Amino acid sequence: MAGKYRHWKLETDGDNILWLSLDKEGATANVLSADVMAELDRILDELSAKTPRGVVIRSGKDSGFIAGHPCLSRRLRS
């Protein structure tokens, strides 16, 4: 799974915990966008076959976790 994504870095530790780090390519901040969410969707589909013990989602940037556009966020929730 690792290395196949532009915006996400994946690592599994010795306790079978999957660490997902969001680091939006070409951006100074992590922005919630359609391509970031599409990659996350692919990752979650693959996880159904891997069954890690847990998943941690974190920022790969020092500037904060994630920013999103309200219209996109509403669309993703529905």
C-alpha cells in the first residue's frame, strides 16, 4: 500500500497499527480536496482486506492538521 499515493504516507508499526499521515503534495497546508478524499477512499477500501488493529490519522505538516472548504465538507457528509 505504501508509495502508491501522492498525499498520504502509510506506515504500519509492530503492533499492527496503521499510521496515515496527510501531506498534501505541492501545498504548504493540508487542504481537504476531492483528490485527497479520493485517495483516502482508496486507502480505506484496501484496509478492508488488511484489517489493522487500529488506524491513526495525523498531519505530515508542521502547519496544522487539515483545512477544508465548507461546500466540499457538506457534500462529503451527505
